[in-house]
Amino acid sequence: MLRIAVTGSPGVGKSTVVAKVAEKLVDQPGFKLGGIQTAEMRKEGQREGFSILDLATGKTGTLSHIRGGGPRFGKYHVNLEDLDRIGASAIRNALSCDLVVIDEVGPMELISEPFVSAVEKVLESDKPVLAVLHHSSRHPIAQRIRKEFEILTVDRKNRDELPERIANRLFRELG
């Protein structure tokens, strides 16, 4: 079973790499993609937070924002309601898909017990996984991914070629 995690410094393009891979796979006939994708939320060029998308259903929500009432992580407040309702649910439901995408396994997401439980279920399954792994998380789930997955470090030199390389691997292995 193919399990790949991309990691790297903040802002280097980890989520962009995974989004481009997902874009290439979603167009494949008969191929079902599930899980979550995150994206920056910007206003006037400034990052204000992150959105969360259920890849299978298209449901979107707010993962975190500079304004809010949830648990604080850095300058962001984590929206546990959307993380649990959309994120954890999307990951659990992705067990019926051909590939589980988890963007991201990081400190913000790991605040949520339902999210942690959903990721654990995926790790216990035999499903192929493509994940974004926070570069310095010491959470047991992150440590397990580092041991069990092929880890690819995204940097400015390889970030443009990685999506094609990863997608081709997935086509060969899952096709």
C-alpha cells in the first residue's frame, strides 16, 4: 500500500503540491478521492486563516481564523466545530475511496479528538494515503506517519516537479 507524506517549512508549498496531485487524480474515470484539503484565507494580501474542504462532497468550512473563539494556536483560533463536522467526517468517509488525502496532520488539526480518531482509523486500514505532515509536530500520530510513510520534503527547488512525480506514482500503484 502506497503511503506518502509531504513535509517542509511553513509556506513552502506542501498543500499546493497535494492540491495539484488531487487535481490530476480527480479527473481519472472511476477513481474516487476522499479526505480533506486546506487552503489559506486571505484578505488584502494578508493571511487571516485556513479553510477546510471535504474532497468527496465539496463541503467547506473554516479550519482556523485570526478572529474566533476556539482554542488558540499561534495567532489563529481553531474552529473545532468545522474541523470535527467537516474534517474528521471527511477522513472517516474517505475509507470508502481509492485514496485518502489528509491536508494537514499538524498541531492545529491534532487539537481535535475526532480528527485524531479518524486519522488513526485510516492508519489502521490498508488504504493508500497522501498526507501533509507538519515539519516539527511531536504528536504520536505525526511520529507514526514519519515511521510508516514515505516522507518527501518539499522545497523551492522541487515543489513544481513533485505533483507530477507523486501523481505518476499513484497512477502506477493504484491504476
